[in-house]
Amino acid sequence: MSNTDGRSGGRTGSSTDTSGPFGQDLEELRRRYADISDLAGASAVLGWDQATYMPKGGAAARGRQSATLNRIAHQKATDPKLGRLLERLVKEAGDLDPESDEACLVRVARRDFEKSTKVPEAFVARSSAAFAASYNAWTRARPENDFAAMRGHLETILDLNREWAGYFAPWAHIADPHIDSADEGQTTETVRALFADLRAFLVPLVRAIAEQPLADDSCLKGRFPEAQQIALSLDVARAFGYDLDRGRLDKTHHPFCTRFAGGDIRITTRVREDDIGDCLFSVLHEAGHAMYEQGVAASLDGTPLGSGASAGVHESQSRLWENLVGRSHGFWEWAFPKLKAAFPGSFDGVPLDTFYKAINKVERSLIRTDADEVTYNLHVMMRFDLEIEMLEGRLAVKDLPEAWRERFRADFGFA
């Protein structure tokens, strides 16, 4: 998971020589967006703190603080002076290479401005406070599996998401603005078509695998102290390329990556001392997000081009490092001796091939973040379809648990 904003940037940096009025206007644009970026970074720090170290008593104030910062950032992002500046820049950029950083900056900034001006400032503050409150409630409800405690928050968030989509009407589907915000150009129709093809292949595949004997993953269970797990995970992430001079690792309820600036991109994980896989693979996943962000050209920091291209590209990077590299046999030929050294005696007598099969075990589970590489996408598609039904008004929040169980039985064969 990444809570970076998925802007249409992520470029390595290619510049066109500019001067004169256009250059002056471009510098003003960069200054304005540096302010907006700083406010977004400060808000991200508050969000990271809420998810890591903030005491429970800080929740109410944190929602208010986040709302204030996001409201001020929205004011700057919708300033009419910024709009007039962009109008000039669009005209002045006509002769530039359309793939140059300057032309892309003007194009993406204009797109973002037009989107921002559709959303009222009061809504931004109200939704920021609601999201902060719902996260705090979730951290208490999740360990107890207490859906009733979350129902009111979910209903509020659903209403806010419908309201937000309404600011971008007309659309073909109420979910389209949300999807476009994460992956520009994608729609409910295109995602549904993709998922339908994938689901038709995955459901029978998962059932066929489930009929076979399960791989033995007992070697992953035992006693693995937290400090050693975190140290090993960090060593592997650093070997992958995660730069700890520009990042750090902390514990949280649900792992994520967050970007404060190009020089401060942090990841989080969770640890189960009786299971070696949870912390390690969470770190590899989030390090994939972070390395993608760390690869963005420093010259783009503080601009709308200064982070990853889309949520889809972001997730491709995290799952690449977690699964295609992190669960590969070749990788563990290098890493298995390090694992043995980190946990003396725990893997004595465990052949590499046994460990390799254990970390690639396919087993249907109820929790997406615990899912294996084969069943993971079924979780994503199920959640997508249920969210669509709720946005459309065909599924009430109160009926979500039963709808979830029915869909789980259909796709996974149990609930």
C-alpha cells in the first residue's frame, strides 16, 4: 500500500532551455507549487504520526489539524492568480517539446488546477477531518473485528465520496472521477473489463490449486524476535536500493509508504513474532513504493511532477519487488544465508527449496494483506465490485458483511 498521491509525474527529468517571460512565469509557478507541496508534506507528516506514534488522545486535534492544512493548501491550489498564470503559460508553452519537463509541468498543473477548482474548500476541510476520525476508529475496531463500530464512519465516507464525485459530473459512472484520480484515463468500464477477464481465469485456477495438497510452511512459524526481523528486513530493503539517508522504517497497524519530500520517503511495517513472513514481505512491498519515489528526479521535487505516475504503476513496483524478486528462488539463494544468520538455529535442517515453497504457498485467506500472489487479485476485484455497488446505491453499508461473505463464497469457495 502507498499513500502517495499518484500524480502524473515520476519522470527522470528532461529539460528545455527557457528564458524571457515564459521562464519568469515558470519560476512563479514552481514557487506557488512549492508552497502547496510543503503544506501537503506537513499534512503527510501528521498522517504518518497518527498511524505510528500518536497517542490516542491526539485523535480529535489531529483531525482538526489535518483539515486546516488541507484547507489552506486547497486555497493556494485554487487561487485565481494561479489560474491566470496557467492561462499565460499554456499559451507560452505552445512551441515546447511536449515531452519536456516544462511542457509536462504546465499541462499537469493546469489539469490539477481545473480539478481543484471544482471542489469547494469547505468540503476539503470536512472530508479531511472525517478521514482522520475514521482511521482512528478503525485502529480500535480492527483487532476486535467490530464492524458495528465502523458502520457510521463508513456511511459518512461513502456519502463524502458520492459528494466528491458529484463535483465532476457529468460522468458515465459515479466511480469514474475516483478511478481517474488514481489512474488518469481509466474508467469504471475499462477496469470492469480487465477484472472480468482476470477473474474468469483466476477463480478456477485458485480452486484447482486448493484441491491439491498445501505446501508445508511450518518453517515460517516459530519464535522470531521483532528487533531481528526489522533489522533483516531493512538490510534486504537496503540491498534492493532503498536509500535510508532519505527514508526510514517504523511500525504501524497497516503498512504504507508516504512521501514528505524527495529527501524523506518513509515506509512502515507490522511485526508478528510467530511468523517470519509478515514483516519481511511488507517491508519489501513498501520499499518498492519508496524506491519508485526515490527515483524521481530531484529537479521535479515540489512540483506536480514530483511523484509517481499513477496508483497502478506504483502498485506494479511494490509487487515487483515483493513477489517477482522477493519470492524468487534466485533471490533466496543470496538471502537465505542471511536469514539463517539472523535467527540462529531456527532454520537448521530446512533446505532452501522447502523454504522457497513455503513462502510461495497458495492458500485462500480472509485478509487481503495476508493473501498469496495468486489469490491477492481476487481480494482486490471483490473490494472493487462491492465499492461500486455502494457508490451506485445498490448496496447499503449495513448489508456489506453479508455481501462480502456471499462474494467470498463465490470466488474463494468458503467464507
